Amino acid sequence: MANTATVDELGHSPEVRGKNYLNQTAGVWSWLTTVDHKRIGIMYLVSVLVGFGLGGIFALLVRLELLTAKKTIMDATQYNQAFTLHGAAMVFLFIIPSIPASLGNFFLPLMIGAKDVAFPRLNLLSLYLFWIGAIFMLAAIVTGGVDTGWTFYVPYASGVSTTSVISATFGVFVMGFSSILTGLNFIVTLHKLRAPGMSWYRMPLFLWSLYATSIIQVLATPVLGITLLLLIFERAFHIGIFDPTLGGDPVLFQHFFWFYSHPAVYIMILPGMGVATEILTTHSKRRVFGYKAIAFSSVAIALVSFLVWGHHMFVSGQSELSSAIFSFLTFFVAIPSGVKMFNWLGTLWGGSIRFTVPMLYGIAFLFLFAIGGLTGLFLGTLSVDLHLHDTYFVVAHFHYVMMGSTAIAFFGGLHHWWPKMTGKMYDEKLARVGFALTFIGFNWTFFTQFILGTRGMPRRYYNYLDQFQPLHAFSTYGSWVLGTGFLITFICLARSLKSGAPAPANPWDSATLEWQTQSPPITENFEKAPIVTLDAYERPAEETA
Amino acid sequence: MSAKAEALGGAGESKLSPQFHVAHHFDKADTQFDAGRMGVWLFLVTEILLFGGLFCAFAIFRSKYFPSFVEAHHHLDRVMGGINTIVLITSSFTMALAVRSAQKNETKKTTLLLAVTLACAAMFLVVKYFEYSHKIHDGLLPGGNFTAADFASGHPGIFFAIYFMMTGIHGVHVVIGMGLILWILLRNQKNEFSSRYYAPVENVGLYWHLVDLVWIFLFPLLYLVG
């Protein structure tokens, strides 16, 4: 390859062949004290998959309870806890750290030709903070659960609920620091550690999306931190800031909370968009159409994301003028999102599309994000939102964005980069079955909920009117298919670790830098620091000819 | 490691930190220094946003309960607050001088300046302690704990909630800052810093200036304008 210094076809001298970051040192201690971004990425990956499993179990329990209109398997209090823990686990233990902290940690330095992130020890600290936060959250589950919903709205969370709110929110507070440190590390790494010749516009677009994500993590998460701190003090010491009986303002909590949590939605989706870009360009063997448009649309989404939090509060009693302004600004998000969508389609146009497993996830992402994104416009419209607010329409919308887009992109990225991370190929047939069940089960479960929502089914209800029962039951059946799909995917990936064929360095014939080293990479990533001479996704002349 | 070799051969650089090195993933010392400083600046941005939430709450409740804020702020001790402002500004000044002397290889002077900075920080906390115990004694406490009598306006507890949250979180930052200053003071005594390597002094200095800066906003808002 012309853009890397080569010794053998992979750029490795005989001394390092057979060595990689996984077998360099052995033992649990060598992992717990590692500063290698790849090992940290793998530990994050395992952690978020555990979080995903936990959230998934609660999800299946919630769906099972909703199978019938009255009590099915749990009482109302347990149901409140189940949906809260589903939301909290999925948001804080899985989706926020999912792509950036696992795939991002692993591939950001590789993709810019660096040896590590800028602050490797800080990177390990952020993993430990994540674990500590997770322990507090698990402690909350064991010591009485949480029943406030993942949004921890006051005054219920600060005064009324008798569950372990403090432990859970403190866990989220600590995990916030983890998220901030990861974002900070990525920003500095991208600024300071790009390989010679790796200009900003030569970076793979996944990195632009991570850059935009990191900006949000750094700027928005501290506000969540102070909000949760105030909530903890409110609950523990009755400081009154959110308590209306003491002159406080519960709506202020909602403003603070959504000032973080709306941008956090883009912490969740932007990396997914980045992964999708990599998948679509690699598996259609075509350079990304509209590189700069996609790059800047990520940054634009990050910036606009700070100005739209009020659209979560159209019915909170905020003024009509504020609502109208927030509604208007919300529509703005559709512009950079649309730019991305058309550029992805432009990338596929005329490409030689290969329906590999990652590509299936990539194409599913396009479908599901289109649905998730467009239904967001319904909810951003004031008059429509008044009817749809707090119904299953909202539930379906954000599951199409969070799960249908981000989680699908995450699993697509996992299949895309699995050979590089583990050095193993997985069973394509089984992975396809897993994908198909996931895709069918997902739409089965959640498209049904759009219909439920438009018919007026409110979210978070334990008992509901009999007229909704058939659709609820239908949605629950879908959740079983969805769960089976993920189970098969896990089995498929786990099996590949044992019996998978060894992965070549570049199984997908990708043009980006992380494939120009062996699979799995050596601890130093590249034996010789790469010098980049080609534009993003550009192939050496003899190949394109 | 070429940077190290170059540093060793540098003109007139007899003193080099034993810790002076460039981590393996940086190509040269300058890059490492720039990266560290950029990281600290980004961290300071997050600090501003953390306090920003509280400043925002202050503004909202001040406009909502204006008479209460005016009345409550008369109960804060302007003299003590003023002394603390002078103390912190002085400490920021000595911190800045410490960075300068570290850059100039004046190790002893650096130690002295860091010690003065540390003493100022401690004095700030002592004054704060007296202020707090006075407030606690008078029942001037947040929200539901507010017990002071003779208040004409409603909800004075909100003002004190914001006062204690803001000054409390600021105080925690002072304590952390003291730990960091002590850490670089000890490292400085081990002769680890020089004109070639003074990044930790500079970065702790940046953090300390932010702690000072937050107080410079807190003091007039809470003590003077109410």
C-alpha cells in the first residue's frame, strides 16, 4: 500500500509476526493496568454488552407484563422499576458509552495512524469511573430499585419515591465524568496525534462524528453533573431548589436535565452515523459521496443539539413563544440529517454493493433512521405533539432512533470490525440469521407502537384499556423475535472466538488505515508510523485503475 | 526519545528532571506539552459549564424572588468575603509567579511561591469556615433547613441553597487545588521541574486560576448585588 510504509505485505517485520495486543502480556492484572487503547476498548465493549443484556432483560420483562391489559407477571411497583431500569441501563450503561468508548477507543488511534490516545492513563481512569458508576447503579437495583423513570423527574424523584434514587443518580453522576474524560481524550488525540499527512479532511468520517460527539460530551455532561448533584442534595437535605413547597421550581429540573439529555441523544446517534458511513463506503467499494458535507453536518448537528432541549417540554407549561422557537429550531436538525441521508444514498449509487453482514446492518440503519428521523418531525410540530406527547408514538420514535439506528449501527460496526479486533471471522450464515431476526423483530415490536401511540395509548402505563390489548400482545411477540435475534448474534460472535477462521488483515478490502495493519493489531498499532499520502477513502492508483 | 537527547545537549541546560521523558505515543516533547495543556483547557471548559448551571439557577431565582435575594444577601459578611477575594487573587498571583520561576529553573523560589499559594488557599478555607459556622448558627440554611426568624420576604431558603451549593462546590475545588499544589510542590522539591519540563506546574496553575476566577464572579453576585 502506498500510504503505509511496508516491510512485508502488512508492514510487519518477522519479529512482530504472531504477536498482537491480545497475547503481548497475559493475566487479569495485565488487563486491569493496561493503558493500551485497544484493550480498554475491548473492556468497554464487554461492559456495554453486559449493560445491553441487563437492559434487554428488563425490556423483555416490560413487554411481557404488557401482554395483557391487567397484571401479567409483576405488580405495578415492580413494573415501574422494570421500565426505569430498562431505560437507565440502556441509556447510561449501554448506548452513551457504546460506540465511542468501545469501537471509538479501539479504532480512533488506529484510523489516524497513532500509537494510542493522547492520555492513555486518563483513558483507563475513565473506564474505572464507568465501572464505579455502574456499581452504584447496580447497588440501586439491589437495594430497592428505582421507579422514577430514567429521567429522574422531580418532585417525584426528590421527595416522593421511596426507592434508591440517590445511589442510581450518583452512579450516573460518576459515569458522566467517564464520558467527559473520553470526549476530552478524543478531542486532544484528534488535534495532536494525527499521523504525518493525515489532515483533517483525510480522516475517515467516523472520526468526524466522534469529534462532534466528543464536543457534546465535554460541553453538555457537566450540566447533567450539576443537575444530578442538585437532585441528590434536594433529596438528601431538602435544599428546595426543585421543591415547589419551598419556592423551588421543578420545571427548572426539566430544563437542566434536557439541556444535557437532548444533546445526549446526539451523543448516541452521531457515532452511529459515523459507523454507518464507514460500512456503506467500504462494502459498496465506493468513496464517500460529499465528504465535507457529511463531516460538517456532524458538527452542525452537535451545535444545533444545544438549542432544542425545550421540545421535550412542550406540555410542561413553558411559554408558547419558547415552544414555538424550540419547535422551529428542532426542524433545523432535519437539515444536516437530511444532508447525511442523501450523501449516504449518493455513496451507494453506482457502487458495487456487497451484501455482507455489516452491509445488511448498514442498509437497515438507513431504513430505520429514515423512519426514526422523520417521525421526529411529527413530534417537533407543536400541534401534533400535544396529541402524541407521552404516548407510545414517542416510545416508538426514540426506539427507532436509539435502537433502530444507533444499536443497529453499533452491531453493524461490531461485525465490520470484529475481524480486526479479535482476529477471527464469524459464521456469515448464522450472523445473517441473527440480523434478519433482529431487523424483523425490531420493526414488529416498534412499528406496532407507532400505531398504538396514534390511537392514544399513553406510555409507562401498567394497566390499559382492553382495546389496545391486541396491538400490545403483537408488540410483545415481536420483542421475543428481537430477543432471539440478538441471542443468535451473541452466540455467533462468541463462537467465532473459539472456532472462527483467522481473519486476514483487510477482509473487506477497505481503504482506511486501521486495515493496513495485521488482525489483531500489535500493541503499538503500526510497526512503522504510517505516512498518509492519499485522501480519505482513496485507493492507490494501481487499484482504482 | 530524540527529544530527550536533544534536551540533554541543549545549551546551558545542566538541570533536567529525572522524570523528563516523552511518552511513547508522542513524537516530540512539544506535542506532549501542547496536548497536556489542551486537555487542561478543555477540562476547564467543563468546569465552567458545571458552575454555569448554578449561575443560571442564581439568575432565574434572583429574578423570581428579587426582594428575598436582596434581603438575604445582607446577611452575608462582606468583609470576610472581601478578605477572601483578596486572598485568592493574591494566591493566583503567586501561582503565576511560581510558573514563571519554574520556567526559569529557580527551584527554591518556586517552592516558596507554591507554599505561599498553599497558605492563601488554607486561609481562604479558614475564613470560609467562620462564615459557614456563623450561617449555621443563625439558621441561614438551604430550603427546608432554613430556621432564621425576622425575614420579611418569602423563600429566603432558596438564596441560601444557591449560596451553599455554589460556595460549597467552589470550596471543594479549593481543597482539590490544595492537593494538586502540594503535589507539584513536593515534585518541585525533588527537583523534577526545569525550563525543559514544567507542564504540571503550568497546568495546575491554569486550574488554580479558574478556581480564583469562579470566586471573582461569586463574590459580587452573592455578597454585593444580592
